[in-house]
Amino acid sequence: MGWREDANAICAALPGATLSDPWGGGHDCWKVGGKMFAVQGVEPGCSVKCPDIETAEMLRETTAAIRAPYVHRSWVKLPEGSEMGEVAHRIHVSYSVIRRALPRKTQASLPEWEGR
């Protein structure tokens, strides 16, 4: 598998994760409870949500992460080729942030998740 496929496999393994291409053109948009937690566009790399703007800024200052285009400043884009362990960690953090922000009824409708 390639880097993009590996990142998609990490997303697919998360409980209740769904894949869509809402903008067309080959985007891999991963959602939980209808809310996006990771996206890979036509440009290589994976965009993920951070817990807050400060974390996103820290990642941009200390890693190869850049500001993710078209989304809030609390998102970063990890370039293709980033170490897969870090990518997995950032995807899991993003999933956790988004899932915990969902309404309780929506959370209750999702499969169990040990990260609660």
C-alpha cells in the first residue's frame, strides 16, 4: 500500500467512520457522525483537526505540518511522506476531538469506542 492508502486504512478502522467525496474530484473525506475528522485532497497529504489553535500552531512550528487550506486554523495538513506513526496519532486525536463534540444522541448511536 502507499502512503495515502495507509492513512485511509487508519481512518477506516475507527468506529463509525465513513468515507465520502463531497466536493468530487478524488477527495477522501472521513467523517464520524456526519462531521469531518480527516481529509486527503487531490494535493498529497492529510488534513486533520487539532484540539485547539495553539496545538495547530505548535505543530506548524515544530513539524512539517502546514496550515490546512479551506478549513479553520485549528486544522493542519501533514505532508505525504510524514512518519505514519505520527499520522496515525494525529488522525486519532482529530477523530476524538470531533466525536466528543457531537451531540450525545449522535455519540450514543455510534459503535463503541475505547477512546471515550
